[in-house]
Amino acid sequence: MKRTPYAISAMATAACLAAWMVAADPESGDAAEAGDAAAAAAETARELPPRVNNHRPLRGNPADQSEAANPPSPFSAEAAYGDVPEFSVVPRDDALSFYPCENCHGVMPPNPERRELYSPHPATLDHGAGRIWCLDCHAAENRNVLTTFTGEEFGFNEAYMVCGQCHYQPQKDWFFGGHGKRVATWQGERELYNCTHCHDPHAPAVRPRQPEAPPPIRRGLEAQELERAHHGSVIEGGTKDE
């Protein structure tokens, strides 16, 4: 059997350890135990597979059948975050320009190859630092729905379920009202805007933007000069208080 440098080194280390223990106390019964330990270490070293690209593959451990016997449970907001207040989501299917997607993809075989796309789709995605691609969120066999990494399918009106598998903290805040927007008032029935109402799913980061202009001066009031550092310009009229 061919022995790797690591195996030879491990066997030499075990032999040196046994010799040191015997030299330290030759009369004790630890010498036999040391010899047994050295033999076991040497046998383990022989069983280690050789390195491939500086990585040692796993040994032939028995396959764990627990995952196959117990597949992942479907996501539940209540189970994950506790007592989530009831809500509904503003529908968005009608606002999608090319929905239903099956109008085109229904006659096109799925192509899982990661590549640049052509119009009307964006060529590349500015999402996840290059780690996210189309079929990570869109179901390959049914383009009218979205999918999670565990294979659960959701409609476009439930995009928050797909977003939350990575963005779980904003999702939790969204469930409880600390993130996102709500229709009408803060009282009564909770009707929420979906993640994709505010975030482009293909480039979800919120970009810097200029603030809105200040409101006009009401009749009968005088304009005051504001600090340049606050508004970037001086509003004419009035005097600055010292």
C-alpha cells in the first residue's frame, strides 16, 4: 500500500510518543498502553486517503439517512418568529409586464446554464455579489411561480417568502411592521406592500437619491436662510439667527 507523507509522519510521531512514555517510566504498565496507542495511530494514518488539491476527502463514513427520512418542514412565520399579526399583501401579478411567464417559457426547454441573458430580461443580476442567478428564485419547470432553495413554490404575490430565506431579519421586521410600507393607516386591517414593490429583485439594494425639495413658504411667513451643510444650498430671504 502506498503511504502518503502525512501517513509516514503520523506513524513516526506515534512511535516517538510511545518511546518517550517508556523512557519516562519503564517499570510502569503504561508502556503496553503506549504501544497500543501507537499502533492505533499508525493504523489510522494508513487509512487516511491522500490529499487532492491540498484537501483530504472524507473517509467512507456511513451515509446519514435522516435527511431523506425527515425532509425540511415548510416555512412557517409563526413557528419562526412567534405570534405574527394577521395581514394581507397588495397583489402585484397584474403589474408584471410579461406575466404569465409561461406565455414564452411554456414552449422553451429550461436552460440551467448560468449566462448573460437577452432582452427583455436583464443581462446580469446585481444581487448577492454574483452568487444569485435566475433559477435560484424562479422555478425552472414552472416559470409562473417562484421557488426556494428547498423546492417550495410561491406565487409572485408571496415573494416575501422567497426573499426571507436570505434576508430573514428584514423579513421578520416586515412581518411585525418595522420594515416596509402599509396601505392606509397604522390601525385596522393590515394590508402590506410586498418586498418587490420597493426593491427591484434583480438589483434590490436601495440606491442613494436626492432628497425632495423643501415645501413652499406659506403665505404670510418669511423664508429663513438655512445652513448649507443641511440643505446643500441657501434659501433666499430672511436672516440667519446667530
